[in-house]
Amino acid sequence: MLEAMKGTFFRNLFFAFFLLMNVLLLTFSAALFGQWEAAQQDRERQESHNQAELVMRMIDEKFSAVDLAASQTASSYWLRYVSARSDILYSRVDYSKREEICQTIGNYNDSLRIAKSTAVILPYRNLAIDRVSFWESERYFRSVGLPENVFSQMEASLNGHYGSLVLFTNETMQEDSGGFAVVRQLEYGQSMDKILLVYVDGRLFSSFLEDLGIELQSLEILFEGSPVYSWECGTQADGDCWQEELESSLHNWSYRITLQPGENNGFDFGAGLFFLILLLGLIVLEFAVSWKLASFSVRPVRTLMKKMGISRAPKEEMLDAIEKSWQDLSMQKEWMETLGNQYYKIAETGYLTSLLFGTWEKDTIMELTRKFRMPFDDAMYCQILLFQYLGEEDREFLDAMLQLQIQCWQDGVPAVFCQEEGALILEAPEAESVLHQEERVRVLLDELFPELELELHSGKIHRGFEGIGKSYREGKETQSMMQMQGRISYYFPLELELKMINSMKLGNFGQTREILEKLREENDRRNLSIEEKGRVTRQIFEVLRRFFMDMFTDGEASDRAAEAAADMSLDVEALEEDLRQESREGHESGMWGILSAVLSRIEEQYEKNSGGHALGKELIAYVDAHYSSSELSQQDIADVFHISRPMVSKLFKEAARMNFIDYLHGKRIEKAKQLFEQGEWDVIAVGGKVGYENEVTFKRAFVKREGMTPREYVKTRKGEGTKK
């Protein structure tokens, strides 16, 4: 072991493995501890949540007794008796009956154990009944320490809460005992003829909370977002408290509950000792495994050195000896590859140069073409594009040429760039393909490399290997002539091309004609050659032709649209042939007239295609008829109309000037508002009628459009109806 540790290579491997395993062990331990800690926290949170829910249920059950008392009172015989006797307040005959009724209400009050007073209010009789007597309403309110206007507060609170408990408080209740009132209508409907009032004593309710046996720190009862009761424990808790707001499962209010922190269980000594023993055992295991891995790793290195015949000095490390031998081999390999690449590049350049200058031999040209994997053939058409780079950074130019070659190959027209001569060789089976590719190269240069300083000249289209040399000489002649003329070139900047395309997309063909006239005037001013005039008109024609083809490339055209596209294609092909003829003959006015005719034909077809809006209107009508279906989607509409989902989205935007989802939600919300206006106040039922599966989704959509919840909207409309 000591002998092995003397070697630096072995020692480094051992410590590397040992360190790696320690890192993995620490990572695993940290993750395990983190999971344990998270589980502990989750358990504490769950216990606190369960405690809070228990408090909520116990309070809810207490108030459910109020609800039960209200239901029993509403169906009681004595309430009907009192309602039928208009003179019961002053009648001596009904004295015993009144005592019996007061006793009943007193029993309700005593059973609650939190009420200061319980009373049945009959506003239309100006009558209040409690455990003591029958009162005039104002006298009763004064007897329990409430202001005379408390009834108006009750009416405001009960509005919109028919058949359910309502909580409210005021300054008098707060100053008295910190209490609050629980109120419920005894008869369903909009009238408030019979009301049960339970005046909760804050001190009794606090005693109730203290007797729950749960470590409460504080409690708030919130009705419609406003606190009606607040309680705090007399002692300050040590540590972080748990606070949670819960919606009542039985009533229409919520609780804000704060629990005192739980007790810390402390450190588990047994678990800590077990973990320590386990950690020490793992460290010993790591040591043994690291030693074995280092030994296995060194063994192949020694075997490799033996087979390669590598010898090393007594104090020299194994890796140093291998590295020296490998460096020698790498230097020899790089030298050979450099020589090979230089030879191949020189040979390839010589091959392309011989093609351009026409110095090749017929016996060897085909063999060299196959050797260098060139796309040239004696039966194909070719054209030479000459580039004169005016910039400073050659790398930028070479990168642009590389991208042009790749794009040409993707278009199906092979292209090879000769860096020595700055020439791009295009070749295709048809002359038209070569011509179109030349125009595309010019467009790509403007689109992809607008800041690249280039002069581009081209020869004519010829056929075969001899045609490459002819086209090259013609291009050089054109280049020389243009240099002598001061580099005059045609005018068709990228910004005007983009304006032309955008104006056609918007259907503004008048602006398109203005751009076309501007191009004509500017190019006439430059005194271009016949060749340059032909090029600028062909380039403009290519832009128009591409826009026409894009009108039918969505893949969603109907049979009628497809037939129109075919007819239009035939017309454009005929115009294209006329354009080439005029260009060859040098008839400038004819060329611009052909461009104007192409634009007119595109405008005509554009107007025909606007019929797609009719289908968009059908889609809107379908949504208007089926908005109440919760399963309505773009895919459903696509299946009905036998089109794709993207086409549904596109047609909808064109016809409705908005996307599908916004239109659908807007339609549903408007229908919901109409139902509310008609007196349907049930928010959940209305949401279901207009297509929402649950109240949450309905609420979110309503707030996004109206700025308020459906329930707030209903409350507002009810208030307006009451005023009227």
C-alpha cells in the first residue's frame, strides 16, 4: 500500500475518487436531511391547519344553533299567532300566551350560551319579542344598549342574503363588550317582515373560545371582507405563530385564525447516534472502494505503455511519458493533414479556375468532377455570378458566400463558389431555374446581408462545361464596363420592397402603385443599361409573384380557391414570359406595363379571396348559437366546418377583429349580465347557463371584463332596483 501511494498518478486517482465519493455522500446527506426537515415542516403545517379547521367547525356548529333556532321559529305556531294578532302588544287576554312565547325565546338564548339577548323583530308591527317581554322596537333596542338606527343597519346587511345568517357590528356593540349581532330572515323572499336577532356578548364568546381547548393566539370573524369580531389571547406567544384564513363551510363568512406555535420535540439522541455510526461506516467503505478504483484505473495505463514500448525515467510519471509519446504522434498527424488539405484545396481551386477560364481537357474534366464531387454536367445550364467585395473584413464576405451556397442547394439549384475569382457557379437542368435562382440570390443578399458592401455582376446563361467559361467572360466584361461607368446600378432598396409587400397585405394597392411609379422614375433617372433595366423589372416581378403564391400557401384553401390559384398561376406564367421577351428586346415601357398588369391581376384576385370573411362570419354565428356549451373549443369548430384549428383562429381574427377566446368570454359575460338584469340572481346557476363549469372560472372571466365579481355586480344591480 505504501509503495503504491508513492506514485503521483495513483495517489491523485485515489484522492480524486475519495473526494468524489465524499461529495456524493455529503450531497446525499444534505438531501436526506432537507427532505426530513421539509417533512417535519409539512407535518407541523398540516397539524396547524387541522387545528384551525377544528376551531372553524366548532364555531360553525355554534352558529348553526342560531340557524336552527331561526328555522324552528319560522315554522312555529306562535309566530303565526303573533302575526295574526295586531293588538297583541297591549292585549290583556294574551298575557299568558306572551309569557309562553318569551319563555321559548329565553330557552333559545340560554341554549346558545354566548348571547346577551335574543329577539324576534316584526318591523311592520313595530314589535320586538325577547325573553323578558313584548316591546316596541325602539324600546327593545334601548333596553339592550343598541341605538335606534340599528334596524336600518340590519336591513342593509340582510339585503342579498335571503335565508342565510348575516353578521354585523357597530361602535355601540364594540364599546359594550366587543360583541356583534347575528341576524336572519324568518321568511324567504325580498320582504323583511320577520327577523331573528341574536346579540352575541363578546365576553361570553371569548369564554367560549378559551374553553375550546385549542392554543389560540387570536381570532377574527370577517363578513364580506370586514371584521365583525376580534379576539386576542392575553399572553404573548414565543416563536412564529401559524395564521390562516378559512372560508366557513356552513355560512357565508370567513375566519382569520392565529395559532400559538407548537412545542419543539428536541433532538433525537438515538437517531443522531445511529446516523453518526452509519456515516463512519460509509467513510470506511469509501476508502476501500476508492483504493480499488484507483488500482483498476492504473492497470490499463501500464498495459498500454508496455504494448507501445514507452520507457520512462526512474522518477518520471507514467502520464508524462505517455503525453510525450502522444505529442510526437499528434505533430506528425497534423503535418500530414495540413499537407493533404493544402494539396486538395490547391487542386480544387485549379479545377474551378480551369473551368472558368476554359483551359480544361475533355479527357480529364469528368474524372476531376467526380473526384471533387462537383454537381457539373455537360448537359446542364449554367451561369456565373461575380462578386466584388468592397469591405474590409474578408471573413464576413466568405461567411455570406457559404450561406448562399447552402441556400441554393436547398432550393434545388447547385452552386459552387470559387474564392480565388470571387465567382459563384449556378447550374440546373433548366435555364429558367438558373434565372430564378440568380434573382433569388440578389433578394437573399438584400434580406440577409443588407450591410454587406458588394458589387454583383453576372454573365448570360449557357450550357455545358464550355458555357461556364463563356458566362464567366461575359460577367468579367460586364464588371469592367460597370467600373468604367462609375458603378451605376439599378434602384430597388429593401425598405421599398418591404413597403410594397405590406401595402399589398393590407389591400392598399394604390400605395403599391405609387411605390412602383417611384421605382420607375428613379431608375429612369439613373440611365441604366438594357441589362440592368431588365434585372430591376425582373426583381420587382419576383416580389409580386412571391406575394401571389403566398396567397394560396396556407394549405387551407377550398377547391374554389385552388382553382382560382391555378388560373392565376397560368396568367402569371404568361406575363412572366412576356416580361422576359420585353427584357431581351429592351422595351422599357413594355416591361413596366407588364408589371402594372401583374399588379392589377393580383388586386383582382385579392378582392375575390376576401370572401374568406364570409366563412369567418359563419364561425361567429356558430359561436353565438353554441356559447352556452362548456365544451366549445376551436377544435370543435374545426371539426364541424371541416377545416384545421389554425385556420379557425385565422378566420376568426379576420372577421371578429379579436381572438377566439376573447370573443367567447365576451359573449358569455354579456349573456350573464342580461340574465342578471332579468332578475336571475343565482350566480352559480347563471354561470352554468352561459357555459362555465364552475364559479371560479366564471368569476375570473367576469372580473377580467367588468372589473368586479359576479356577486358584486348582482349586489349593485339589486341596489339600483331598490332605489327605483
